[in-house]
Amino acid sequence: MISTPCTGPAMSSPGTRSDAMGFSAETLLGWVFPFQRQSYVPRDAILYALGLGLGRDPLDAADLGFLLEDRLKVLPTFGVTLATLGMWVKEPALGIDWVRLVHSAQAATFHAPLPAAADVTAEARIVSVQDRGEGKGAVVVLQRVIRDARTGAPYCTLRQTLLLRGNGGFGGPPATRDETPPVPARAPDVTIDVQTSPRAALIYRLSGDWNPLHADPAVAARAGFERPILHGLASYGIAGRAVLSAFCRDDPAGLRHLAMRFSGIVIPGDTLNFRLWRQGQDIHFNARIGDRLVLDQGFAQLNQEETKS
């Protein structure tokens, strides 16, 4: 997998304030990200699927569709790994307290299935910066559009929500409440248990997220965890796989939209219990580990009405 920026370092746009000593919402909103381009091959999509736990049963024909190059389908959520921006939050001019940053939610709209191999580009921008108040942090939404490098056709539009816990109280617009409808007040239509592998984070990181929090026990201990934790985007991908399995007959084209909030820590080896409710083409879901809610406000939209029997 090759990912390269096509321009030099990011810089703020004309007329915005860039202050290395303090946080500036104006600078962040005007930030110009480098144009990104990446080539990927079937091996990369297969490695991503293995990182989510597919292939636990090597005779599972549904999983093998995402693992064998002679029939390869690509998981839609593979898009979150493409043409990423690296650790842009450490840029001094932005004044972000990046050590206290939390990836709080993720959403994606899937415009077309990803091919087994492609050259892709990404255009990124900050959509919004909201102020939760002094001591409560700021909420930042970053959008990234992944396109085919040759045709310009979009594959997916990604929205990443970041909670900057150390940057509140700057006088910006107040944070708004999430308006995701609650899950229906009835028993779920489908429940799925997904046992993650103790090696899940060590495999998933090979798809591009090298944060040592997910691999090095010493780093995890300094962050207050007994052991390395699973990447939030790995949980996101596992949720996408659950929706595909339950409602899309394992067809990547069946999934139009996937969003969720990360509400708890997942440790590699944990078993995620997904509860899913269907209302037409809308899917509501959450996931627990025992009694602990770890994925909340889950919402998916389907491109097709047909369900898996």
C-alpha cells in the first residue's frame, strides 16, 4: 500500500490566524490539507479484512469472498484507511492539545463499491468547529472524500468527529446535540456476537494506524489502560461487516451509509454483542461487551430492500 501527499506541508489559508501558542478555530476552519494520493492492491484489502477478524472460520464461504483474490469483494469500510492525513493534529500552528484528543464518532457514505485494486485520491477539509466550553473541549468534524484518481468518481465520503478535550472555551458556536433517533422500543430484529482476536490490533495496525497505544503495553499503561486497546476504526469496520452479513447478503453495494459513536473501550479478545433493528432501509444498532455499551447511536442505510433470509 503506497500513500503519498501530492503537495508540500499543510498551511493555513490567507486571512486566517495561525498561532502556534494557542488554539484558533479560524485557523483550523481555514486549514488547507495536502492533496493525498494512494495506490492499493488486493493484498491491502485482504489484510484489512483479516484485521477485522474475517477468516476466523477458514471454511466460511461468506468471509472468503473478502479474503481470496480470485473472487475478491472489498469491504466498504476499507475506505477509512485510504489516503489518510497522518498525525496532522500535531501541527504546532493549530494549537491542538493532541495528547487529549479523542476520536468520538465516525460516519461514511458509500457512493460506489471499491474495486480490488485502484489509485485513489483524497480531498480533506474541516467542516465545523464547535465549543463545548472551558474544561469540556471542542468538537471538530473532518470530512475526506475518496475518489478514483483516473475518473474522479467518488467512492466514499468520510466524516470523522474529534473531541479536543483540551481546547474548549474559545468562544466559538456551542456544540449541538446529536439528533440520531434512538433505537426502536422493541426487541432487536437481529443479534450478532463477534469475538475479536487477541491479535486484532496487531493485525489492524498494518492497514495504516501505527499509534503505539494499540500495540505497545508500556504506552497503553502510560495512557491508563491495562493493555493495548483496539482501534476505534476496527470496531467501525466490524460493525459494517455485521450489517452486510445481516441485511445485504454480503454484497458491498448494499450498504449506503454507516455511522456510530465510540462510547467505550474495546480490548482485543473481547466479544462484541451487536443488536440491530431494521426500519425499511434504515438500520439502528449498538454494541455491548457484557453490560458495557461500547458502540452507540449506530445508524446504517441500505441501497436495497432485500434482506438476508
